Amino acid sequence: MGLNPVPNDQIATIVTSLEMLAKPVPRPTPPSPFRLVHWPKPDSERYRTLFRRVGEPWMWFSRLVMAEERLRAILDDERVEVYAVTNRAGVELGMLELDFRTEGMCELSFFGMVAELTGKGNGGWLMGHALALGWRKGVERMWVHTCTLDHPSALGFYQRHGFVPYRREVETFADPRLSGLMPREAAPHIPVLDPARRR
């Protein structure tokens, strides 16, 4: 076995894709103090703000660098559904995005709560809603992907809810913290390396 070097200005992650090929037996939805609010065609900046709030600890950045025209093409498509998790005061603390653009399929595109609510049982509540919304008439497959930058429990969480791993890939990309797209404190479990440093 050999090691493949990754340049200091790049990040490498292992991406695991998982799928579910039949609607699972519904589970009782755990009680929650939160609400799931549909955001039809959300404003781009409002969307990016929530995307950043939920995803910054796990280095979600794809929608932050996406051209406005391309982002609007996604958010304005009626086959893409965006939901915000809100508390009683209406503060947005999580997001769920379902993509039905491929016939017969539902991609669980984005799923998460803000870091301070992670690991407190809220994921089961949100997944209950995701499965109920995703498995609608005509859907024969739901799928999702996670990676080694995500919360360490993410892969096991998806498997406990019935998703089965079917593919593994390695992805590399420029560290968004070095360009200033994200603060250097984002994703503290992934160290920022000095690009000029040589071994």
C-alpha cells in the first residue's frame, strides 16, 4: 500500500454514496420543538446564509461558489424542494433539500442542523420528514452521499435509517479557507496547511 500525497492547498475526502430502493416501514416521528418550513424558490442570499450556517463546520461550500445563474436554475426548479428547520421563534437552524429532477429518483441533496443541535436526537426527527417527503408516488429510489469531512456519525446514521452504501470515490478540491471563502476556523477537524511549506 502506498500513500498518495495531497498538495497543502488541497483537501482530499472519501465520498460514500448510499441508496434506498424501497420505501421503508414508517417509524414514529420523534417529538421535536422544531418545525419544517417549505421554502419555495428561496432568495439566494437567504439560502446561502442557511447553507453556510449549517454546513460550515463540515466544509459545505459547493453552493457558495456556484454562479448565481446556476444556483437560480436549481432553486427555481419546482422539482427541487428546500425546507428550513425553525424553532418557535422562527430562527432557521437546519435545512433539508430534496432533488426530484431525475425521474423516479429523489436525491437527499442537503441534510443537517446547526452544530450545536447535532448529536441530540434531532436527526431522527428530520430524517423522518425526509423519508416521508421523498418517498412519494413515482419514486423508486432515494439516495444520498456523505464524506469523511462530515460528522463522524453521518455514515452510520444513514445506514441506520435504511440507506445502503454502493459506491466510494475520492474527491480533491482547493481548501476554501485559504481563499477566504470560509473562515480559517471552519471545519476545525481538518487542519489548514501552509501551501508554501515543503517537507
